[in-house]
Amino acid sequence: MDIPAKVSVFNRTLEIKGKAATLIAVGDHYYEIVLDVQGRNHTVFFPVAETVLIFNEALPSITPDFEVER
């Protein structure tokens, strides 16, 4: 996971559902995120316990280079 990273933010308290943002840092109890609010970028600290982040860049598919004999 590279930071900064483009993410989608979900937070019930602020009623945010899949808003595009940029993850800047991860602390022990918060995410530091740059979020567009009314056309301007703002730094917002979201509590880890109440926030879900989905990274926009999907992980590459890893296929095993071996087969399991059954």
C-alpha cells in the first residue's frame, strides 16, 4: 500500500458514502485524508474505528505457480 493513495471513504457519522479522497497518513486512531468539501480540498482526520476506506487501485491478481494434487 503506497501513501498517498486514492481511496473511497465511508463514514456513517458524516453520512459519507464512497466519496473520493486521498489518504495521506495512518495514525494509531485516525486516518489523515484530503477531502473535497464544497469545491476546496480540506484535510480531515477520520477515526479508524468509524471509517471504512477502499483503495481505488486494485491489488494485482496472484495466481499460484503450482497445482495441488487431490
